[in-house]
Amino acid sequence: MNVVVAKTETGRALSDAFAVARGRLPGTGQVADRRRQAFEAYERLGLPHRRIEEWKYTDLRALMREAFSLAAEPDPATLERAGEAVRPHTIDGMRRLVLVDGVFAPNLSQTDGLDHGLRIRTLQGVLEGADSAIQAQLFTPENSDAMVALNSAMATDGVVIEIADGAVLKEPLHVLHIASTATPAAMFTRSLLRLGNNAGVTLVESFVAADGVKAYQVHDSLIVSIGDGSRLDHVRLIEDGRDAFNIASAMVTLGAHAHFNFFNMTSGASVSRYQATIACAGEGSRVETNGVNLLNGRQHADTTLLLDHAVPNCASREVFRAVVDDRAHSVFQGRIIVRPDAQKTDAKMMTRALLLSDEAEADNKPELEIFADDVTCGHGATTGALDDSLLFYLRARGLSEKEAQALLIQAFVGEAIESIANDTLRDLAVSTALRWLEART
Amino acid sequence: MPLLEVKDLTVRVEDNEILHGLSLTVNKGEVHAIMGPNGSGKSTLSHVIAGKPDYEVTGGEILFNGEDLLEMDPDERAAKGVFLAFQYPVEIPGVATMTFLRTALNAQRKARGESELLTPAFLKKAYEVADRLNVPRDMLKRGVNVGFSGGEKKRNEILQMALFEPSLCILDEMDSGLDIDALRVAADGVNALRSPDRAMVVITHYQRLLNYVVPDFVHVMSKGRVVKSGGKELALELEASGYTQFEDAA
């Protein structure tokens, strides 16, 4: 059944945003055609709402009261504000690539002395250039999801990272998204990471706001291909301001014997959604996805993962932990598809939510679609409060109520955080969790 | 002043009154055994002293060094020197035993206005206590009680007792689930902690434990009251005649 829903004010505003921004969007010819097609798809689909199964728990028609216009190119004042946010969010020992209001900021980024086999370009540069192969890869996502289509139409800038065959980079790359806009605005970014064969890198993406920045909307997407025998460690830290929206999509493809280790931590933003399609396209590949949501107030955070096992002998593990306080709402949707050829697939998914208040909400939706007969697949989900018998044991040993809760919450998220291979990043995730716990009243 | 004074205590859980006017006085240096049949209220008494929620004290009082214990939160009681060795110690996955011990000890020290122990000083103390009690150091690295045998869990309780140095130790059915060798190890640990500054209340269903931890006083509980008190010979008497006589008396 086709449900025709009247376009909301927000949906209309986004349509207008494209019309206004069109002239500023990089790329002509085929790129412009693809943008137009993507935009037409968005126009047909409209903002996702609860009657679209994938968006059931994150009804943007209800949550997104207004659509902001495309952020202006950062002016000197905006860049200065962003510059002040760089230092506290810099991670030692990592190469920093900064996007300010969705536009690459060369002066805040470290682009000198790149390791052998590493190439970094901007999305704008690539779309305005002549490299049609990579332009095509940048537009591989289908227009079936409204927010992906909107991002394809509007993507202004981003980073395009290529790592050559055999290059295993010691220095992690840190893509830092800073919202620095003086007035409410939307940013549309698209990035690409292409790892050749037998290559390796650690990629960190973090989303933050400069001091004093209030409402803004992040629309991001990332396209990743991991070549045969390569390994990508990917960490996302969503630390956006408390009035911000962050809608992000990722499409990840793994080659043979490739390894993808992923960790996401969402503690910021008012409304956030991370939707990723991870495809095991080469035999013997391995995926580990781990996520932690730390939510309070009226925050809403949605993680929606699709693991697509298309070939035999691949393994995937999904571990997700949500800590939900006050009136916050955490969503985890995990879909696993095991296609007919994907024999000997080993796919497991475990999601647990901890509710710290009576009004907190957590939705877990696991979906397994298995078309092969010789596979090991499993999922589990639990939702509950802290265990009173554990709390009493700790209190009888001298811990205050808050200390006892904090220790149990740390243990609860610990299993997911432990999966981070890089020591600095693991410590960073632990300290983010500790800060969140200390801020609890 | 007695260390612990329980006066005419009545306690209910939901609609059931479990303790009906229980009195008990414990002085420093003494070891008291509380015996009684299942359902006589022994564990309820230990939980109420430690401050477990879900129990409603409807009458009487509990004084600890003359202070009103019932007014204190469980963590305040721990910091003041009350320690309950649990009948069923809980498993806490993801919290390393060492982290738990350090957090607990420092929380107690902080509450008493003492300085927190830094990690090296703490480790030295913890290893010293563990070695003394024959607790493998490896056990301290594992999650609290996770995958521990019954004997290991009880030893972990005694390790905590030795580390926190409480003035009142309540041992709730510490013999339950232990074979005779494990019981002997646990009892040795407890005996090593007997001191003129410390009192112990040993709660048990069976006389067997009292061969290893020899009490100064024995109290028999039945239906929520202490129905008979005496010396250690009372335990032997019970072993011979059973609890039936007291159930009739109560």
C-alpha cells in the first residue's frame, strides 16, 4: 500500500533549501545530474516518518520541527570560533582534518608530510575535478532512503581519503566536524575512505560544536571500501551540542579477508541517527560493531545497522549498550541478512539497554533474514534497570548510591568500549563515559 | 558501652512481621553465634543491621557504639565499621575485584575523613591480605565473584573483611554450600580476624561451623525472637535435641 502523506513544513523548507543552494554545490555535468536525480528522489519520499519501517522509532516529521538553510561558507569570525574548539578536541598523535560548518578548513587541518600511500582531497575538489571514477563511487548510494538522497543532493564538502595497496598507516586520521555557525544552519557533508589491498588505518570522526553555538543540523555520509586483506578501525564520537541534529549514513564494503572494527559513542546532540549498511562482499571478512549511547534529558539517539552477508565464511559481531536517563529515548535496530551463497556465516548481535528513570525509553529491534542453511546466527536483547541486589552489595561495602550506580554503569558499557583497539581512543571513550557519569545528579 | 545493642526490634516485610521484639547485646571482642531453624528470622536480622532496603522497622532500635544505626544509609554503616559477609555474594561482571576493593576501601576512608589510599599503597595492602588468606592474586583481577566457586566467593568476603577492618562482622550462613575443606579455610580466615577490638556475629543453621569458629555466646532464634541464650555448650545441646523444642516454646 502506498501511503501518501502531506508534505510537512520542514519537508518543504528542505526542498527550498536545495533550490537556494544549487548554485553553490560543487560539480557540473554528471555530478549535477546525479544531484538532481537524488533530489527528485528525496522530493518523492519526503522526510522519513514512523510508517516507514526503517524509521519507525525516529519520526523526523515529528522530531524535526524546522529545516535550516545551508550554512554559509565560514567567514573569519566563524573560523576563529572553530579554531578555539580545535584544541580541546584534538587527539594527540593523530592527523587532524577539520570541517567547519561542513566545509574543509585547511588552516585548522594537518595536511603536510602525508605518509607514503596516503592521499587526501576534499569532496569539493574531487567533484569539481575530472576523476570520474571516484566521482561515481561518491554517488554509489542508492536514492531509496530519503536522508541519503537528500545528502547526495546537498553534499557541500568532505574529505576523500585514499590509502594505497600495502600502506598500513601508523598515524590515525581524525576527521573533526565543528559546528561554528552564528545562526541556525544545516551542514551537508560526504566523505569517502578507500583502502587498497593489505592496507590499514584508524579513522576517528567526531562531531562537536564551538562555544556558544546552539541549534544546527548535521547531515553526513561516509562511503568506505576496505580492500582484500585490509583492516579499518573506525571510531565515531557524537558530542554535538544539546540542540543539534545529527543524521548520518555510512555504506561500508569489505573485500576478502578484510577486517572492520567499529565503535560509536553518542553522548551529544538532541536527535541523532546513525544508519550504516555493512556488506561482507569478500570471503573470510570479519566485522565487529560496538556502540554505546549515553543519553539524558530528552535526547533521542538511533543506531540502525544492516549487516549484509553476501559471501561464505564471514563473521560479524554486534554489541550495543544504551544507558538512558530522564526522558531520553534510545533506539537500536539491527538487521542481518545472510544471502543464499553465504554459507558458514557466523553472525551474532547482542543489545542491552539500562533504564535509569521511569520515563526513559529504549527500543531494540533485531531482524534476521537467513537464506543459507549452514550458518550460526544469534541475537539477544535485554532492557532493565540496575540490579537492586548488586547496588545493595556495593552500598554495604561503603559506596554511596551514586558511586555504586556509576561503577555498575561503567561495567555495563565497558564490554563495548573494550573492543576499541587503539589505547588512546579507548581511554578517551572511558573518560567520556566517566564525565557523563560525574555530571549525573 | 556495648558495640551493638538491638532492643525490642520488630521488622516487617510487606505484610509479614518477621522479627517480633528481638533483643541482642554484643560487646567488643565477643563472638556470638545465632542459631535457629529456617525462617526464624536470622538472615532478616543481618540484613536489617546492614541496612538492606525492603525491610520496615516498626519498633525498637539498633544502637552501634551508642549511635542510631537505623538512621544511617548502608554505606554510612559500612564506613562506621559494620560488615556483612553475605550468604550469597553477588557476581558483578565487568568490575574487576581489585577496582571494587579499592573503590570500596577509599569510599569508606573518605567517609571517615581519612585520606584515600593511592594505587601503589592499596595494591601493597591488598596483596598482603590476599597472600595471608591464601587467595590467589589472579582472583583479584577477575570480575567480582564472576565464575568463582562457592568457596572462592566466601574467601572473597573474608578478604574484604580483612581489608576493611570493620569492628562488627556479621557472617550470614558462611558455611552454606561449602565442603569441609573449604569451610576449614574460611574458618581459619575468620579466626585470624578475631581481636579484642572486634566483635563477630556468626549466623548459622548447623552446629558444624561452630567447631571451627568457637563462639563465646550462643543464641537460639525461633519465630523472630531470641528464645534461649547460653555458652558454646548450647550449640552441642541443639545438635543433640534439634530445634523442635524451641519452636513449641515460641
